[in-house]
Amino acid sequence: MLVSEIFLSIQGESTYVGLPCIFIRLAGCNLECKWCDTPYARTPEEAREMKVDEVIKEVGKYDCWLVEITGGEPLLQDETRELAKRLADLDYKVLIETNGSISLKGLDKRLIMIVDIKCPSSGQEGAFLTDNLARLTGEDEVKFVIGDREDYEFARGFAKEKLEDRVPRVLFAPVRPTLDPAVLADWILKDCLRVRLQVQIHSYIWAKGKRGV
């Protein structure tokens, strides 16, 4: 596997926000979002090659029950499915953050998917594989990273039309510093949306650009 970094931090997003979490950040991505906050993980230049056993051994150094496999785009690597299953076999709660452009077919049912559906300002609108909607469960989560009003209206429409009766955990996250969280909060309240406002708490705790958090 091509691994960018493995580290223990505070989970800054999702409904698991605030909990200690082991992050396995894999290298390589098939998208180029304009506001990507981990550009160093897009390519394999800074990555190290590790076997699944080696990754599991490193994860085991931390006394923590929650693991997130992220990227880059983790599902680009075939070994991700095996890694996630073996971590679940070891009684870890396993989250996988994905951009949704790759099929979720064949993933272990114990995994929690956090699917980031790209809004227009990302430059990657339309990347989401619509067949993945049928593979999401009530335990999975869908995230929209919102940079402006157009993004908000896109996310609002998508959530109402395609997620309301399928995925109860829908997250709206503002792009910092492009969109003030207070503005996004006002939009959500005005429309009484059944979504969760999500700010990246790790970006408030640690300096912007700091790696390993």
C-alpha cells in the first residue's frame, strides 16, 4: 500500500467528531478539488510502501478503538478493502472517507462510510457514482463541503431529493476561510434542513497546514 501517514489525533469531522482516532492516510487521488486541504496526499511522491500487516502493526501502537482510513482517495488501492476488514475483525470501529467516485461494492458491512459528495466550487461536481446511493446504510454519512451559495443550493437539493429517506446523517461543512460558518448556519436554519453543520475542529485546535492532525 502507498501510505502518506499514520497518526493519532482528535477526529475533527463526521458524527464521531471530538473522539480520539487513529488516521491511516493513503496516498493517491483521482480528483483535484480546488480547496483540497491535503494536497501532499494526492500523489505517491511522499508516500511509503507498506504491507497490510505493517499498517496493522503500526495502528496497534496506539491504544484507541476508532480508526479512519482516508486519503487522497483510499478506495483507489485494492488493499484498502482487506485492511478495513482485518481492522474490523480486530474490533476496531472503522471509518472510510471517500469521494464516492469509486464503487462501494464488496466492502465489509461493518464499515462506516463517510462519502464526500463534491459541490460545484470544488471543480469536481458530477464525480459521485450514483450507484453508491443504494449501498449506503443508516449508519453511513454523507458530507458536502460548501464554499458558496451555489454549493449550498446544490447540496440542499441533493440531500432532499436523494438522501432524506436513505441517509439520516448528512453533514454540511463550510470551506475555510471562503464561507463563514455563521452564514452557512443561517442558511440551514432558514430552510430548516435536517442536516448537521460540521466545522473541522482540528483546524481550530492546531495551526493551519500542520500535518499529522
